[in-house]
Amino acid sequence: MNKYEINIYEQIARNIRKYRKEIGITQAVLAERVGVSHEFIRRIESKKGAKTFSVDTIWKISLALDVDPGKLFEIDMDEVVNI
């Protein structure tokens, strides 16, 4: 798989989950900080869920996680290959 074949929504979801777990908060806490439902965050992070979210949502999530928004778009090819 090359970087052009990666589903960016799935990559963003993996990064959200990674950074959320790094700071030790639950999906419910992240949802509260962002101002969305727990179900919405659960669907974003789900491997099977539909991935549709706005740039505004990504911005709010990055603020809630205290990470640069660009970090949510980073692709770790080693991680992608092992999925």
C-alpha cells in the first residue's frame, strides 16, 4: 500500500484514538470537550463506522487533545501495513 491508497478518514480516526489514549481520556470526555455526542466520537473511532466529519470538528478535536491539527493527518506507514 502506498500513501495515496490510504483512507484519510481511517488514518485520522487512528490518530484521534492514539492521542486520546495517550492523555488518558475516554471517548465520553473527548465528546464533552468537543461538544458532540459520545456516539459521534465512537463512530469516528470505529473501524466499521462511517467516517464523515468536518474540518471544524477536526479542529475542535485537536484543541481538546492539545495536539497540532496536522498531527491528526500524519501517516505512519508501519502502522498502516500492520492493520
